[in-house]
Amino acid sequence: MKAVCWQGTKRVEVQNVPDPRLLNPRDIIVKITSTAICGSDLHLYDGVIPTMQKGDILGHEFMGEVVEVGKAIKNLKVGSKVVVPFNISCGSCSHCGRQEYSLCDNSNPKPEVADKVYGHGGAALFGYSHMYGGYAGGQAEYVRVPYGDVGPLEVPADIDDDKVLFLSDIFPTGYMGAVNCDIQRGDVVAIWGCGPVGLFSIQSAFLLGAERVIAIDCVPERLAMAKNVCGAEVLNYEEVDVVEELNLMTGGRGPDSCIDAVGMEAHGTDFYSKYEVAKMTVKLTTDRPIALRQAIQACRKGGNISVSGVYGGFLDKVPFGAAFAKGLTFKMGQTHVRKYMETLLQYVVDGRIDPSFLITHKINLQEAPDAYKNFRDKKDGCIKVVIKN
């Protein structure tokens, strides 16, 4: 089969690789019909996530048709149309029992790397380095899905892929980012990043009762979509002092909650931002917490900081004294995708949200290498790329 394979920093290629096969009675094989390039994939593309190996198959947002099932699979059959969460969960450990699916104890066969870095490792992820299990991803023609009786969600056969594909990651990620804010009716929520996760965070914040959402980015197409499609007020961080402007917009109080939907490769215009870009370029730091720093500074006293953007290592110049003095509450982490899939599917079926609004580019598998570059460089109005098989 053909698959998108990592070849090194800023290098991906479409290659012929062996077809996947059932290895466990709880496995299923899925023929991919739609997959996507995620903002998190760009961290792999940029070479900032360790333990990648040449030839690794990328992709953790995918869906398709079940073509083989292991002997233990009872809830799915050949022909089922499924969306697959990006994290792999066993369904039986203590964390899965609490619906903390991204913290699964059993799905990662190589936990020692993450344990060493983080103290305790989380669930395995599709197509996201050997620290997270080394599983082949879904930017391919077929994929093996372990624990096929736990993660995959069967969706109606007649629903268009574009409406449900993002249940695999970015829609639940945006939604959990908003849920973590404990939004009360009438709240003001500020969101850093108007990429796909940020856009879903805007919509989710409104669904959960926010009165105002203020979105921060610098890319015109993203700001326009945040304003015109999602209903947010927008700030271009290249044109204003974000913290000052948020204070002005909230009567000096600050937003009730702030969501960092950017993560480790954020950009900014102040001295510290440029300093951190330089440090990351020469491998002196792993992450640039520019958006997180602004969120801490801007948030009202007693407010909430929700982090859905990926961080990988150690942070410098984080104003933790401000967070302590202001009594802020932090919630973050990889998304417990399976926990939210049914709820969000119902929003789609009921017509309350059509996730396909953010698709700007549809391509075939062979075009993926160019699409990675365009997505990373934000060329051609690229906000979300979907690969069709």
C-alpha cells in the first residue's frame, strides 16, 4: 500500500509499504477513506518531537471502512463506517474506567521513554513517534487499529466524511479545551490560535454558554474565519499589545478563561518571543510558551487557563508567580477523544455544527508532501488539508 512516511526534518514522502495485518484478536483493519494533516503533525515535520524514525507512517486523524476484524471484536463488522480517535485506549485500565482515555496505562508498548521524560507516560498515539508507541498512522491506504472494540466510533453510512472526520481529534480537542474552562453563562473567553483547534474552541465556547469569545492570531484567513464563520471578536497580535487590548475589551478585568490552542511553536513580536525562536532554532530549548505567557498575564484573577496546544518539554520565561498570585486554575492534556465523540456526533447530526467549514484543501495521497509544506508555511490560504483515498 501507499503511505506518507517521515524521512527527517521537513521531509515526508509517499512510499510503498507492507499492508497492515491483524496481530491481536482485538485488532481491526480499516480502509482509509479520509484522513487529514493536523497542526500537531507539523511538530513532527519540524523535527521537534523526539524518537521519530525514518520511514514512520504519519497521520492520526482518519476514518474509513472496516475490512477485517479480529476474533474478539463483537461491536463492529466488515463494512462498518468508523471514525478512529487519535489516542489508543485499552478500555480496561483505571484511567480508561474514568474516561481518561489519553492516559491509558496499557496501549503504549514502549512506555519507558515517556516515563523517563514525564514521570508517567500516557496512551499510545497513531503515527506520533516511538515515545508514543511507534504505531503506524492513518495517512495511508489502510491502517491497523488496536483495541478496535474500544476506540472507533461507528457513524451513519450515509453521512459525509467531511462532517465527521474531525471527531478523530480536532473537534473533541477544541471542545475539551472549552470544557476545561468551566464556562459559566455570560463568560468572556480568549483563545490564542485560530487554527482548526482554535476555531473549534470558539464554537465550543459558545455552545457551552460563553457570551463573548476573543480570538488571537496573525493570519488574515484564520482571523476572517474566526470572525465571519465562528462569531468571535478578533485581535491580530502583530498589530496590538494583546494583554493591553484584552484588558481594554473587558473593562480592565481580563477574560474569565484563556485557551492556549497554539502550544510549543507559538510566535510573538516582543523581545522574549524573538529570543525563544532563536533558542529553539539552535536546540537550546524545546518549546516556545509565548501564547501561554500572554494567557497567564491576561486572565482575570481567579480565572481558568486551558492548554490544548501541544507542549513537549521544558518551558522558559513562564510567569508562574503571576499565576500563583492571581489564583489561576490550569487544566490541560491530550484529549480524551472517545469521551466526547457521541456528544459531538449528535451536534453534527442535529445540524448545530458542520465541522466541514474549515476544510480549505482536498488532495490525494500523492500530494501530501507539498501539502505539508503549504500548511506549515500558511500558504494559499491553507487552514485544513483533507486527504481523500
